[in-house]
Amino acid sequence: MTTLYVSDLDGTLVRDDLTLSAEARRDLCALLGEGALITVASARSVTSIRAILGDIPFTLPIIEFNGAFLSEYRTGRHEIVNAIPTALAREVFAALTGGGCEPYVSSFDGTHDVVFYREIANEGMAAYFAERVAFKDERLRRVDDLAATLDGGTVCLTVIDRGERLDPVQASLAAAFGEQVVLTSCDYRCFPGWKFFTVHDRRATKDQAIAALRKARGLEEAGLVVFGDDVNDLGMMQAADRPIAMANAKPEVKVLARELIGSNNEDSVVRCIRQDWLGSKGR
């Protein structure tokens, strides 16, 4: 049976320092060269993913922004865009700012990806901004009127703050907007002690993006193997034929897994795929 492998990025495919070992990089490129169907599903943008992974020869589209985009890896061209409706984006923005949160606004204007910000309001936002600069991310745009950027194409509202501020805001948004949006809160890996909170359209989930990818590429009958470690991986873990959790995964991810492998710092995803691939070829 044909197998589709989908891996989360941070805490899963790459190490804590956001690298692949030379061996893992070589093996991943070799697997792709032999025809293995492998892609990534990440909360990051394709710009950020490429800055981390470099010239890995993915042939399938990648899933970025937790499913807001299905995109060609090499060019960043979006095959699917799941934007938040304008009126809804405005309501969510008002609720966030009314709760004392200063968001980044990620948008696609039909040609370019843009990340708008008004001010760097805290240390967590500063850490995110510094990472974007280090990645030479050209999407950053400072504006005086952040609300004016919500006229269309908003794919994500991102707030980086402490849990004591974000937790009540998340509860308020969940009560107000229900199933219209996807709310995700997780630890900010690159800056311990801070939370990374995102708001996406209800269609923007990894599992829905994987379903769209399978349909677009005629892979509905392929076996689905996924690798994950955090709460934004729960949907695709539930959708997989073979959900695999990392040793460093959150408990709620491990509960859904059929298999548990080593940590992200041990090249465990690439090792697992390689062993599986060689076994399917009788080698």
C-alpha cells in the first residue's frame, strides 16, 4: 500500500535548536529521491520552514499555519488559502485588543504574504520578531493602524503573552465565536515562560489540510502515518491510520498514539520513516 508520511516540525522533525543532523538531512533527501511521500505540517509559515530546512526536495505541498495554507515548498505558492472572513476577523481583533492583547496579523493579499504589527509590546513578541529578522523574513510590516489590515486575506492572528493574560482571553473568544474559529495555545518553544496563541479560520486545521492534500494528489487510499508532539497535532493524530508520538510529546498526544518513538533530538522521525520505507521495499 502507498503510504503518506506527514510530520510536525518543531519538537518533532527538527531538534530543539531547529536543525536536522547531517545524517537525517541526507537520509530525508534520499527517501524523497526514491519516491517516498513525505511532507510537513507546521504552525510556521513556509518562509520560516524553508529557513529551517533549506533545500529539502519536497515534491508534495507542505501544510503551513496549522492548515491555513497548502503550499508548494520551493516557491511558496499557495494551492489552498483558508482565510478568516473579514467581518469575523474584525470581531476577533476587537476582542483580543479589548482584552489587552497586541496581536501580529498574518495576511495574504493575493500575491504576497505579510505579517503586520503595530508595536512590540512585550519580551515574547520581541523574541518572535528577532527570530523573523534572523530568518531574513521579508513579510514584516509595521503599521500605525493594525485594524485597517483586516480588510481581507487575514489567515492568522497571533498573540504572544503570559498565560495569566491569554487564558481568560481564550475562554472569552471560545464562548463568543464557538466553532467559527480554531483557537490554539501552546508553550512558546523559543522563549520559555511565554505562550503562543493563535486564531485561525475553522477550516485551518492540519487534519483538514491533509484531507485536501490527499484529494488533490489522488492519495485518498494511501495509508496515513503522522508524527506529532503538541496540541495542534491532535486532529491529524486522530485522522491517521498510524499516529506516532515523540518521546517528548505532550501527554494528550501520547494518548492518541499507536506508537511512541524517541525524541526529536534523536532524528527519530527520519529514522522511523527510513526503517519503514526499507521494510516496505524488502531491504
